[in-house]
Amino acid sequence: MSLLDPSPLMNIAHRPDRVMVRGRGSYLWDHTGRRYLDFVQGWAVNSLGHCPVEIVQALEEQARTLITPSPAFHNEPQLALARRLVDLSGLSKIFFTNSGAEANEGAIKIARKWGRRHKGGAHEIVTTEGAFHGRTLATMAASGKPGWDKLFPPKMPGFARVPYGDAGAIERAVHEGTAAIMVEPIQGEAGVRTPPDGYLAELRRIADERNVLLIFDEVQTGIARTGALFAHQAEGALPDVLTLGKGLGGGVPIAAVVANERASVLEPGEQGGTFNGNPLVTRVALAVLSRVSTPTFLEEARQASNHLMKRLEPIARRHGSGPRGRGLLVAMDLEDAIAGRVRDRCFERGLLINAPRDSTLRLMPSLCVSHAEIDEMAEILGRVLSDAG
Ligand SMILES: *Cc1c(COP(=O)(O)O)cnc(C)c1O
């Protein structure tokens, strides 16, 4: 197969001169038949790797049964998935969306509605520097990505921003007009920045004392990515609103907003979407959840994480610092701003890794990655870094 012409596509991303045609587990193949060991997995999306049998089966069976009855009707997989996620999260109500950004838009709507109904019109949301909440106008305003404030003016108002990992700064930013605090339990796109121990629990205390909602964006950290089903479980700090995406669908587009009773303020007509909660994607998410929510699965993912950290330690010591992160969301810093070049060299040698910052490499393999695949990754990365240094 030859490379197809990419010129009709709007030029919104630098992509290599390859077309990806097939995937299986931790491997991806391009149009020339080259194989890549995938430690990006569609940005932490393919929780069970490429084309896992559970997802293929769920899609096949559901496609033969019912694809979309219309969002105006109930469907079985959506009802089952809602029950499952509410039980697993300890929260009480849910609505489904097609992307993480849309889920966060929903969380922002909830905060504004809640502030109007229960707090005299309070609507400001306290967010953090370096945050990534999505690419819609509101979620861009909620994000703290360098340079983003100047894109697409006017910027959506109603967001305050403080340094990440500093609970005191959040407490000082909360005032009468504050409706919610919105954070990622670990900042993924910022390069896997982990807050100090106790941060999430402190935010829970502040939210209770100052009467604001606490929103955790777990679009990247949720669904076993960090070794627990949800990253906030490490501190036992339950949010009022939890957003999920990426790994939830194991590769198909589905995301969710989960809320407790207190935050479930939306009424008919205030939220919705044509494809939301359709049986095809909710059936897949059910299949993903049945696999990842078992103690054995989580234990194996934690063992894979230990092995990954162990293999990355000597590489990080020699070429920079780290590794850091939790579970299978891991990064290391390099001494120089060569992360993009290292990523490209790895690509040439058949390894996919991500460079979220100039001197930061990020790894987010399948949650079922094998120890042998981790060894193979470490060998290629170690060699590329030695050649680059
Ligand atoms: C990827 C991501 C989003 C946006 O999700 P999309 O599905 O790309 O809209 C939001 N928040 C976090 C933390 C993310 O990592």
C-alpha cells in the first residue's frame, strides 16, 4: 500500500509520513509493514492495548443488535454502564459524552448551575497552572497550558488560576463568587506532575469548609491508569464531580461526568448530545470495565508499573532525572531540550513514546503491557539516548 495524500486534511498536527493500518496488543503496523512498540496507545486511550478480543466481540455483537435507538430512548448497555460506574465510583448520577472535553464542559455547566441555585449566582471556577481540560472554548479557558490564553479571543470568563500542587493557593483563591475547584489528581499533559501527598484530601476539606464543589478531571488518570481504578482513591478524597474519558472506551469515543447527589443539578433540556451514551460505545466501556476493575488486573498493572520504573531508573539516572508518575502513567526529564528529537529517533527504531514538554518524555503503555515488552522499550530508549548524548 502506498502513502495516501494527506493534503485535504486541515493542517492541525505534525504527523510522520506513515499511515497506521493495523494494531494488536502493544504493537502497531504502518502501511509499509513496519512494526512499532506502542508506549503511547492513542494517548492513554487503549487501556487493553490495540484491538483486544473483548472490545472486538462487544462491537460485533452490539453492531448486530442495536447501534443507536436515539438519545431520546433508554438502551440496555447505557443503563448497565451507568449502574456500574456509579457503584465503582461511590457517586450517584452520571451522563455520558463523546470526549473528555465535553465531559469537562458538562462539569463546568454543573458548577455554574449549582452556584446559581445554591450560592447566590457564584460561578467562578478555580483551576491550576499547567492544567489540561480539553480543546473546547470553555475547557481551553479552564486549562493552564502556556500560550493558550491568547488563542481564539475573547477568552471565556469565569476561571481563576493558581499554581498546581499548592492547596493554600487554592484556599486563598476561593471567595463568595466561587462555585468550584477543578483539578487533575495528576497533571498528565503537563508532563505527569504529581502533587504533594495530601493535596486532594486538603482540597476536599477546603471545598467542604468554603461550600464549593470539588471537580476531579480524571480523563487521563482514571480507569486504572495509575494503579487504582481512580487516582483519587490513593488519598480517599471523593470529588463532587468526576470526569472520565480516554481509557474508559479502550479506544472508542466515550467519556462521562459522574456526580454525587449534591452536584446533580441538571434538569431536562440542559444537557445532551446526539451520540451520547449510544449502545455501541457503552457496551464497549462495559467490556473494558469488567476487565480492569478486577483485583487481579489491577495487581498485574501495578507489577508492570514496578517493572517499568525499575527499567527506567538507570536510564533516567544516566540521561536526566526520574522516572516519576504512578501506575502506567510515567515520565522522565532529560538534561537538555531534546525530547522531541528523542521521540523521533525512537519512532525510526520502532518505538512510540510521547514528548509532552521540550525535555520530558512520557510513557503510557497498555495496562496489559508485558514485562518483555517493557524490556524491549527500555533497550531501544536506552540506545537512542546513549546515541543522542
Ligand atoms: C485528554 C484530556 C482531556 C480532553 O479529552 P478529549 O477526549 O481529547 O476531549 C481532558 N482532560 C484531561 C486530563 C486529559 O488528559
